[in-house]
Amino acid sequence: MSDSKSDVPSLTDAELIHLRIRVIALENLVIALLADGPERQSILAHEMAAHISPRPGYTPHALTIQAASLMIDLAKRAQSFRAA
């Protein structure tokens, strides 16, 4: 068995659309859970984003940087739904 990328079939347009829909649903679910959860959950989301962000001496990876930014954004968006 070969481990080359060519062994993995490309996603069809329908599969990509379905994946996008699932990601949107999951993002909104995370926002809802963070908004209704304890403040510690939001803090933990920020801590995890900091953990995956590039550290001195390591090569920054664009996707990881974007992921960390999105994690912080999700936590901030959840704050707007928290009960006053």
C-alpha cells in the first residue's frame, strides 16, 4: 500500500458543499455551547488558540495561524450571546 496523496480521491463538489455546511453548523454549535457554558470554557478556548499559535523558534504555519484566529473569534462571538 502506498502513502502517496494520489491514493486519496479528490472530494466532489457535492462533498465540499456538504463539508462547508457541516463546518458552519459546528461553528454555530460551538458558539452556543460557549455562550451558555462557564466563563472558564471561553478562557480555555483562548488558551488553546495561544497554544497552537507559533512559538519562538518554530516555523509558523498559515493554516494553524488562521485556526487560532478563528478559535478566538468563535469565543468572542459567543460573548455577545451570554446572558447579561
